[in-house]
Amino acid sequence: MEACVLTSLCVLFNLLLLLLLTVISKGQSEHASLPPRGWNSYDSFCWTISEEEFLHNAELVAQRLKANGYEYVVVDYLWYRRKVEGAYTDSLGFDVIDEWGRMIPDPGRWTSSKDGKGFTEVAKKVHSMGLKFGIHVMRGISTQAVNANTPILDITKGRAYEESGRRWYAKDIGLKERACAWMSHGFMSVNTKLGAGRAFLRSLYQQYADWGVDFVKHDCIFGDDLDLDEIAIVSEVLRGLNRPILYSLSPGTSVTPAMAKDVHGLVNMYRITGDDWDKWKDVASHFDIARDFGTANMMGAQGLLGKSWPDLDMLPLGWLTNEGSNEGPHRRCSLTLDEQKTQMTLWSMAKSPLMFGGDMRKLDETTFNLITHPTLLEINSFSSNNMEFPHVTSINGLRFGERGLSWESRSLADNDSPGHNFSLSNCMDPKAKGWSSEAIDNDLQKICWKGSTRSRYEEPFCLYKRGTLLASDEEMMYEHQYQGKFHLLAADTMDFCFSGSPKRKLTSKEFRRGSFSPCKWDTNQMWELRHDGSLKNSYSGLCVSVNTVKVNADSGGIRSWIATGRRGEIYVAFFNLNAQGTVISAKISDLAEALPGRNLNNGKDSCSAKEVWSGKDLGEVKETLSTPVQMHGCALFVLTCH
């Protein structure tokens, strides 16, 4: 009987143990299941932030951003450096280290760290806010510890590390020839082939876990500074700790998908760019690398105890400091609002971690609404099939002003590609002949240029034909005047019509260009397709002549991304990297690439569209999705197709 009871208890114990392991395993498999989101001190405080400033920002993150998934608050680099005269990024001798050569918080800025507490009290306060606490660390060991030749801690025995009958010290493991390139006086790699080198790394990360750290940003370890051996050892140590710590790598200069494939299974985040600041050139530089990682299908790949995410770096929005400054925040983000929308939209479409860098104490409503935009956060967390979408065209040279959009040339997106130069000329000009009408369906037609100036390798340039915009009583008044006349639009969904002039009074200069302006019933917007293939303007009596020219796109041209939503919707983002306004267009049939296994050809499927930034409902889109986009701006569409 007693044996039976013991056997039953053993079975029950084993079942409970199995259940516990299953729960733990499930928790681990969900580690970083979505792109991490949080706040980092670097963009607003550089390295000089104090405990009071950090906790105040953390409180505001909890109050304002936590509900939107921003859960990490991270102290960036040099939290162990004394803020005194002579201390800067690559100075030597100003750090606070313990008896084992490990970095500990500067007690002058982190007052609760005294008496060996480290970040324990700060982490407790962060956790009480419902947030997670993170820190920035450097690779290897500090030069200061090597110079002091501190002993190595053996955490398994709680005393100095001994092996082969000897005690090991910092000088035994430091690799001076492998100093950090951008902080050469600060840190160097450790020899991970030595037991003492591995013991030192274990002592570091065990201490972070003891403090209550939930996130580690490991710097000077990836890209140009790659140290795969140390990454592997740290990943192994983190895997064996009794608390999950999110593992992030930085920086990301010269990173390729091939390099990332060596580390993605060891980490949860890894930078794929250099530092991103509030400069347009920094934002624009992210498009190529984001495309490469989208093509490589690396978003949400296997990671440490869960998934890993390519990281486009922090969001330098709101109230900031200057790069490399020794002072706290003092200025506003220098990106225009359009450029900020472009950055936030790309980061979301590329499913990058979203780490906000602005001072929370001066978070303005515009920035708050941008970083918490529900559609962007939905895309960032739950979209799939995210990739750059190359099948877009543009009409460049648009200038947005009180006259509308003036159109000066370009019709294709490719660099150094054929464009079209339009002018108004005598209708007998041979260059004005070559227009023809094409029916799309019962309700929609196109007027396309197929004249002799078009290369046989390029697609015809087309405008969309639409009837007059007259009310019923006006139709009676102008029936004869507008018989056979029509409006021309850049796309079937755009409310800007092609005009013979941006104003009714024409000058010789205005004869040499066309323009788009809001559609109305002025005669300068009314056109007639004549039997000889010329396109005549009702106001001037002149016809559109066309020349094909070679045009170089400036500042990167146009880009587009697509993704599929979790409810079957399609997200389409247009980005204008040019220094001038642009109409960007994409064919609905080409968007099938965003829906594996689905066909959107020949109008058999119909899509309704909404543009997120303008809030405009475009209704049904039959053939082409198109919109004017400001310089350095973007448009974001949500399509529902059925």
C-alpha cells in the first residue's frame, strides 16, 4: 500500500514537473515574439543621464506609452563613467569598476547604486511601473580593469577563478590588439578560448541578472566590429540564467544578411545600420538595407529563446541632444514632419524594433501621435510578407504650391531612365501626334502616348480619362461647350486634373509645361482627343507635344513596400526620396505579390482603399493606386480586396 502511494506521488510529481517545463518552454518560445518596443536614453541624454532623469522618463513611458506596447526602458552607454571634467566617450580612467573588473553604475549619477547595489533599486522601481529594465554594455573587458589587473570571479565558487594551478587576472584575458575601434581607450575583446575569459563573461551577465536587468544592448560586437565567439558565449550564458534577458547587438555598419544568418539564432535584435540621427540622409540610407533584409526573409526568424529582429536603430524624434554631446536634451528633431512620417512608416513596414529616443518630459502631441499611430503599430507587430515592392512608377518634378502641382518632366522611377518632356504647341506639330484611347472597362478609359518619340522598350505613358465634373444644371448650360471634352488625371483615384496652365491667363513660359491642379470645370482642364492623334486643350487651343529625354533621379527616387495584415488587408507604402513632389503609382494587378497564392489580375478582384496620413477614403480602385507625395514624404494605403 505504501509503495503504491509513493508510486502515485512520483507519477503526480513527474506530471507536475512536465507541466512546469512545458510552461517554461512555452514562455521561452514566445521571447521577443513581436518586434520589441521601448525607450532608450541615448538620443536625448547621450551618456550623461542621471537616476532621477531616467526614472522620470520611465514613469512617463509607463503613463503614456506602455498601453501602446512600449515596455522596455533602457539606459544607454557609459552609465559607469563619472561625469567630471575630462570625461568623454573615449577617455580613460574615469570609470567605476568593482573588485572583479566589472562595470558598476557611477554613484554620482546613480545614487541608489551605493553599497554594491548596482542597478537593483532602479530595476525594482521600473518593474513596479509594469515596465522592463535594460542597459547598454560594451564588448569584452574595460581597459581600466586590464590596467588594474583585477582578478576574475568564478561565480560557481564565489571566489577568484583558478585553473591549471594558478589564479587568473584581467591581463591574462584582455586582447589589446582587439580594442573597440570607436572606443579604443575604453574596451577590448576577451580571449573566449580561455576558461578565465568565459568565466569573466559569465560573471558579467550573472551580475546583470542579479540586478534585475531584462534587456542588454551589446555594443562594438557586430558589423565592422564582429566578434562571433563572444556573441556565442554570451548567448549561451543568457540561455542558462534564471530570468529571461532580451539580447540586442549593436552597431550595424557593413552588416549583410549573410552575416546576420550567423547570429540571428543567438540573439533577439541586431542592428543592421550605423547610428541613425535626425538627418534626412540617415533616414534615406536605410532603404537599401531594409530591402535586403526583407528579401532575405529575416524578420521574426529564430532567435534566442524565441525570435530575432533586424533593427534599423532608434527613433530620434521629439526633444533631443546632439550626437556625441556631453549634455542632455536641448533641441527639437530637425526632420520635417513628412520625413518623420517616412521614417516611422519604413520602420513599421520593415518590422524593426521601435525604440523611441526623445525626452519623455517634453513629448509633444505630434510626436506622441506619430509613435503611437494604431495602423503603424498594427503593421509593425502583426503584418506578414513584408517586402519592398519595386513595381511602381512616378511622375516627378511636381511642386506643391498655391497653384496646385506643376509637372515639369519625369514619368518613370528608374534612375537614369527615359522620361517625358511635355509642352503645349501648335496642333500641327508632328510631336503633338501620337495619342490614342484605350478602354479599361465600361467606366474607365486611358489616353496614352504612343508617338514616335517613345522608345519601343518603354511602357506607354497614360493619363486617365474622366468626364466633366458638372452638376446637372451646369451640364445643360455647358453641354455644347464641353461636348466631346474630358478631364485627364494621373491615376483613376486622384483628384488632381491635368491643366493647360496653372492659371487662366497664359504666358509664353506656361505654354512649355503642363500642370496638375484640383479638378474643376475651367476650360484649361478640358481636353479633346482629335482624329489625327493630337490632344487639344480647350482654353488655349494648343496641343500637347512630347519629347523623350534621359533623366537622372535625385536623392534616391521612389520606393514602395507592401505587407499583408492579419485580417487579410493589404498595406502599401509609397516613399518619395526625391527633393521634389512626385505622383507615385502602382498597378493593382502587381500587388498580388503581397498575397501569396492570390490573383488580382484583369480586374476580377476589386479593392477599396484608404490613405492613412490624409484619412481619405478612395473608394474602389479599379486598376491603379496612385497619389501625389511631397518631397521626402510618404503615403500609406490600407486595401481591402475581395
